[in-house]
Amino acid sequence: MPMLSIKISSQLDLEVEQQAKAQQLSKSELVRRALTAYLLQEHPSADPASALAAVADLVGVCVGGPADLASNPEHLAGFGKV
């Protein structure tokens, strides 16, 4: 993940730290979320196709398997049989 360094006032740093503690987040995660929310507000884009698409950069390679189990008859074999 790329890194970005910025200079902020002592007061803003204190506020970020307090808010991060209150939400049980790291300061970095809080700032990432705030920046993402700001950018989405300023430049809203089309909704992601799926929840996975929305967090794909966070998920990495830990999620595998077919894209859609319901469209593959092999995965539906025996479904509904008692």
C-alpha cells in the first residue's frame, strides 16, 4: 500500500487521535476513511457492482472461488433434494 506523509497542526493531530481512540481505529485508518468519504462526496461515481468490488483492494487474495455459485450448475447439484 502506498504511503502518504502530510503535515497537520497539533490541534488537528489531537482531534484525529481522540476520534481514532473513540472509534477504536488507528489514526491511519481514520484518515483513510475520512479521505475516502470526502472524495466520494466531491466526485461520486457509479456504485460498485458488488460488496467484494467495493473492498477488493482491502481483501487481497484471501477470497477465492467461482465468481457466482448460482450460475454454475455443478455447484447446484443436489440442491433442494431431501
